[in-house]
Amino acid sequence: MKFKRSERLIDMTHYLLDHPRELVPLTYFADKYGSAKSSISEDLGIIKETFEARGIGVLQTVSGAAGGVKFHVQVTDEEALKLIDQLCSIFADSDRLLPGGYLYLNDILGDPKIVKAVGRVIASAYANAEIDAVMTVATKGISIAYAVAGHLNVPVVIVRRDPKVTEGSTVSINYVSGSTKRIQTMVLSKRSISEGSKVLIVDDFMKAGGTINGMIDLLQEFSATVAGIAVLVESEEIEERLVDDYLSLVRLSDVNVKEKKISVSQGNFFTIKNKGSV
């Protein structure tokens, strides 16, 4: 079947967006559309210019016999700022306050549009990093982890509090919660991560960082390394932070239950990004 150029451009764009960080040989597109490589190269040039002009992503060209193109997600500072400001406004709503000073987050973590945007912004910060998997702890961080992993085209690894029969043999460790100072347990299936994997840890909320620190310790049991740490919200009023090197979108600075006031601000996303740490 012969494709018109407009049809090729649409189909190629869809394929690249659907297969981020995957090296696609020019011969794949040439064979698929019955077109010469020169025509495919011209088409990719148009897509590349459009992606970069619109802040959609970067189309990397890999030369050589085994070369091709690879799409990396990208978010402009304006787009990231717009999302973070939106999140700050949402989190500052006093109706989110629950007894004990907790915040209601389920509606945010269950909103596909917000979660997808959060995943895209976080993934953009690690688009060029070598990452084999995204790890989170059950349950609230799962939606964000899948959104990030989708843009990075890697699997999601879920750490649980209790072992599941369906996951086979597991590795279990005890860790100290940074906020409550209680000893807790987390487990991970032995089949979840290959030895030497580079893992991006993602979570919805971080107080002192005890849970994330536990996941770091758990990765050591698999001889895996931490490629990065990213959280949706971090709590600012913590005496001792157990995790130092991380990325956050929103910072929760104060929760006044009596006055029903929630103080939030931008996280360290732009600071970390401008330093080139991710």
C-alpha cells in the first residue's frame, strides 16, 4: 500500500510518540511505507523541526549501519511552570485538609490528565538518563510511576508492604519510617529487577524520606543502582531529611489545621534542572 506524504507524517509521528527512547531504523519506515530512505529522512526532518519548535521532544539521529532515530520526550520551562503552578493552586485548597493534618490526594492521583502531565514533566528531566525501570511503593505512587514509565518506555516495579503469592519468591527488608520512626517492612519479587539495573524511584509524597531510603536499601539487595529520585510533593517542615538528591514538583511548607490553611510553593524542579543534575 502506497502512503501519501501527509499520511506518512501522521503515522510516523504517532509511532515515534508511542515508542519513546526506542531506536527505530530508517529501513523500518522505508519498508512500511514503500518509500526511499531519502524520502523518509526528509519526513523525519519535518517531524524533528516540529517536535522541537512545539516543545514536544527531541528526535535524535543515530548514524551508522545500525542507526536510525530515537524520540526523547521534552517539556518546555513554560509548560512545566504552568503545570506546577496549577498543582500548587490545587494543593492549596483548604477542602483537601483531612483530620490529623493529612491532605486528600486521591482525586489528583486518579485524574488521567493531571497524572499524564506530571509523568511527562518528570520523564523529561530523565529523558537522556540511562534507566531500566521505574520503582514505586504501593499504592498511591503507582499511577504517577506508570505515567513516567510510559514516557521513558521502561517497566514499572512495585514495592509492597506484604508479599503476594502471585509474585513468587521475594526479597524483604526492614526500614525505619522517617516521620514516625517506626520499623516497617517492604518486599519485592526476585523477578522484578535484573542485577545491575538502573532504577528511577518515583513517589507521590515525601516527608523525611524513610520509605524512599528503604527502596534504596532494597535495590542494593538486587545489586541495582538508583538512577534518580522524583516526587510529586515534598514536605518542607522536616527536621532531618534522609534523602538529599531528589527532584520535586511541589513543596508543602505548612499545614495549619486550626486556620484551615495550606501553604505550598514550587518544588526544586527548576533548580535541579538548571544545575543539570538530571
